[in-house]
Amino acid sequence: MKRIVAVQAVVTAPDFDREPTAAELGAIESEMPVITAELELLDAQIVTLDRAPSPLDVRRIRRARRRVLVARRELTNRGIVGAPEVA
């Protein structure tokens, strides 16, 4: 029986061992308000998965959605989306 193996070394293996670059860390830092707002929205939605949402839950979800929209708008207005900063 003939064994089939890769002729080349795995090309993507070194990527797992490297640390994030300064540009990648800067991009994450600039997007952190959006990430935080999306997590708050997700938390509000998770609370209502197993029960009918109360008026307080509905208000919490609505406010969390607004925070996400505001954070995305601010990030877009700064011109950060799709173009990470180079430090």
C-alpha cells in the first residue's frame, strides 16, 4: 500500500506561533468600543432565550442595540474600518 503524504511543509504553521503585530493590536484597540457594545447586546439577548422578554428586557435590548449603532458610527466616522492604524 502506498502512503500519501504532503510533499511540502505546512505553510500556515508558523502563523500560530507568532504574536499579533502592533498594527493588529492597534486595530483591535480602536474597535474595542464596538466589541464591548456587541457583547452587551449579546448578553441582553441571551437573558431572554428561555423566557418571554419582560418590558425591562425589551428596554435593555433596545438600549444595547443603540449603543452598538453609536459605536459603529463613531468608528466609521473616524475612518478606522478596514484600515488598521500603523503605529
